[in-house]
Amino acid sequence: MFIFRSVVGKLWLTIIGLVGVVLLILGLFLVNYMGNYFSQAKDQKENMEKLARNFSEEASHHMYNEQFYQLSNELLSFQDAKMLVISTDMKEMIMPSTQSSTLDSFHATDFYTEAELRQVFSGQSIGKQIHKSGKGRFDNGDMYLVVAVPLRNLQGNIVGATLIYQSLQSLEATQAYMLRLFIYVSIVGFLMTTSFAFFLFSRITRPLQQLKKAADFITMGEYGTRVPIVSKDEIGELAKTFNHMGEKMQESIRALSQEKEHLSSILHSMTDAVITLDANGSVMLTNPQGEKIVQEWSEIEWSEDEEETRRFRKPDTALGDWGLVSYSNPYLIPIPVPLIPLFEAVVDESKEAATKIHVQNSVWSVAMTPLYTSEQSEQVRGAVAVLRNVTEEELLDKMRKDFVANVSHELRTPISMLQGYSEALLDDIPSTPEERVELVQVIHDESLRMGRLVRDLLDLARMEAGHLEMVFREVEVDSLLKRMQRKFQVLAKERGIALNLALPEEPLILSRADEDRLEQVLTNLLDNAFRHTGSGARIAMKGEQAAYKGKPAIRIEVSDEGQGIPADDLPFIFERFYKADKARTRGSSGGTGLGLAIVRNIVEAHYGLVTAQSAVGQGTTFTLLLPCQPK
């Protein structure tokens, strides 16, 4: 019940119990007292019989002395008693009245029958109590104790009887009074106890309830809640301590919030991705960059070998026993698959580790540090991974290496040939003018090749620096494509390659474009196509109307049926000095590795886009999207 769970109820029941015990003890004493009182009432019959005998003996000496009887009744009236004298012939002596007596006047026949009086006349003493069960005048419920003893004269003969009767009404009144007193005390005790309980409720429990209510508000996050201090006793000290605790808690929460906001700001401002993992390998916390990676990597369809890594180790107990478990709980965000091997190593060895992982076409640098349960404990409770996209750095490093290799190779070959053939001329090795002319022609071709390389490098440097000179005017793209077909038609016939051109009926016109630069773009694309397409294959050019970024544009496609470009090399083909065919012999017809980089820069200068699609063994298609009305 609620009363047994309430402090007021418990205090009220405790006090009621104490009062009950006190009343019980008081009742026991009262019962004992009443018992003693009634035992004295039983003995009073004998006392009254002795008193009656004494009066009877004295009456024998003062048989007819009216003053004696008056004095005797006055003395007896102090005990609510009265004396009667009756002769053997049933005649009652008229007794003088006493004004102090409160007893009613009775006759001997009111107490005894004639038979009983004759027994007294015969020498017996008879005492009895008369109460409301009697007859006649005693129906009012009064109780009397009466004693009759023989009355003797001086000679010793019985001449009558002496009766003394005493009212027991005072005894009943005392008993009723004691009972009423006991009832009143019990009622007053109960009322006082209840009043005291409500006093305790207002003085003790109400501040406690305020403390409870304030604690509930603090639980709901209102850390500024305070309770009023209404007293200086223990409860007041408790309220003061509670307020002090609230102030300290509010300061601690404010400090933690500031620290959390500071940490959150740091995490949000980091360009690197941060992922926090628990001991089971589930993602607990990420910054926006980390959340993006988790979402993107969770949508990737991994291979069967990679899917097997999802059967990941999980601690079964706090002691570090590990078992296999599959992440089937939809409410858990499992660790991204590429991070599982590194996470296993960090958990097993309890030390930080770093590596680089390849996810699709991106390269990520990952540094992972274990998290411990405490500073002193060595038990790992998770790990923090910091990921950085180093695709561009890897690409730049790869470009740097390729640049050094390509430039050194591109320059070494013509320089070696220039040096060798020039030494042959100096040593007068050619024996005929034709041989001398042939050596000079080789030196001339290699010098032209070196000039093209230097020119392309200069053009590319100017383009990347934004200093490319462009002459914009209206350009008829269909006329440009027809001219490019005529330009490469002779080379196509020599190599046995079909060069086709597809144009729509309506003219293709760019309002602002540099025709010479667009011709350079198409020349580089067709040169690459012829260089990688074998005899009997086909090269096709196509121009048509299109849309780019919601605006009219012209699409130009140059496709071949050559050897194609591997998928790993496709994202990098527009970088300078990048060549998909690393083993290709760089003869006089070999490229410099700068053509596609120049193509991209020229197209972007026209606010357009160049893309490539290729499959190994099926050929390559380059697509140009040039807006008709550039910015």
C-alpha cells in the first residue's frame, strides 16, 4: 500500500503504535486499579458488618438516646451510609434526620423480608447488595450495600436489629469516570498523533518532496533547478548541500558541454574523416566526413572474398574471449569492410597502426589508434580511425615519377640519336652522299621531335597558368570536322583504316570558339586513334546537337577500334606524360604523353567537358561537349 511507502505514513503508524502501547500500559494499570477497588468493595461488607456490630453494642447502652443516633447518622453520612433500628415486633425506631445526608430514607422492609429479619432476631447477621435487578424502589438502578446485625439490651437479650446501608453509586460513578477518561485519552491521543503526522508532513516531508521534484528536473536536464532553504536544521542543511551539488553539477555539465562543443567543432572542421569503433567493430561516432565514407562504403557491393571479412570477431566476455558473429542486427552500423583487417591488427596488438587502402578508384591513408577502458587499463574497448583521401597525392606522385621517366625517355632517345648520328658524321662514316643525307634527315627528324616536345610543354604550362591565348569567333563545327577528315584521309588510306564522318543536316555552329585550338584538339585525338588502331579497323567522327548543363551544346565524338585503355588507367589518361601503354616503343611516331592533357585544357577553356569510354580490345571513344553560348 502507498501508506507503507510514505515517510508520513510510516511516522504516523510509528506514533500510533507508540500511543497504543502507552494506552495499553495505562489500561493495564487501570484494570489493576479497578480490580483492587472492587476487591475493597467486597471487603467492605465485612467492614460494615463490624461497624454495625459496634453501633449495635453502643446502642444497647444508649437505647433511647436520640442524640446518639443523630450523631451516629452524621458520622455515617460521610461515607454515604445510614443506620436503622427495628424492634422484634417489626416496629421501626424513628431516627432523627441529618441534613448532610444525601441518601434516600428507606425502611428495613425495603431491604429485608420478615423471614430474613426473624433470622437476624434469632442472632444471625445478614449482609447483601441491592441493585437495579431488585424490586420496587430500586428499579432506578442504584446499588446499595446493607448489613443487619442483632440488637441486644444490657442483659444480652435480642430486642431488635441494627441495619446500616451504604450507597454504592459513588463506586459506579468512579468506574464510569475512569472508563470515560480512558476513552477520552485514547481519542485525544489519536487526534494528537494525526495532527503531529500532518505537522511532520508540512515540516519534514514537504522539503523532501521539493528535493525530489528538483532532482526530477535535474534528471530532465534542467541543471539550474534549486530548492528554497526554509530552515536551519538538518533538512535545511540537506537543501543547502543539494543546491551546492546542483551548482557543481551545472558547472561540470557546462564544462563538459563546452569541451564537447570544442571537440565537435574540431571534428567538424577536420578535412580528414574520423570514425570511432567499439570493441565489437560497430561504428559509435563519426564526423560528417566519416559519416559520408561509412554510407558510401556500405552501399558498395563487395566481392565474395571481401564479404567473408564481415564474419568479424566479437568479444563474448569482458576478459576478451573472441568468437565469430555475423552482423545481422539492423540497428548496428558495422565497421566498413576495408577497415576490418587493420582493426583486427590494432585490437590484437593493442597499438596504433597505419596503412593505405584502395577503394574503387580512390586511395585512402588510414591511421588507427586503440581506445582503452581507462588510462591504467590495457583492455581495448575500441579504436579511432582517421582517414584521408590521398588519391590526388598518389596521382601526383605517380605523375611525378611518370613525368621524370617519360621526359628522360623522350629526351634520351632523340639526344642519343642526335649524338650518335652526329658522331658518325664527324667520323666521316657515311661513304656516299645518300648515306650522309639519310643521317642528316634522322638528325633533323629527332630535332623536330624535341621541338614538338618543348612546344607542347610550353603550351601546357601556359594553359595551366591561365595564359593561353585564345581567339574567339564563330566557328562552323561541321566544316571543321570535314576539314579534319580530308587532313587524315591520306594517312588512313596508307594504313588501311576507314575514316568515317557523321553529321546532321542542320549546321553545327559555336558562337564563340577558337577554331585553331579546336583543330589542335581534334588533331591530337585523331593522332592517338591512328597510333593505336590497326589495319582494317575503323575510326569514326560524329557531330550532333546536345545539351550541357541545361543549355544548347555540340557533342563531338572520336571513336576507334583499337586496343583500348585498361580501366585502371582510364581516370589518369588526361594527366600529362601519362601513357596507358607503358611498353609501347617510342619511335618517331610515338606521342609525347602531353596530347590529352592539352585536349582537356583547351576544352575547359571553352567551358566544355571531355570524357573517355574504353574497353580493352574493343576500342576507345572520346566525347567533347562544347556549349554553343559559353560564359
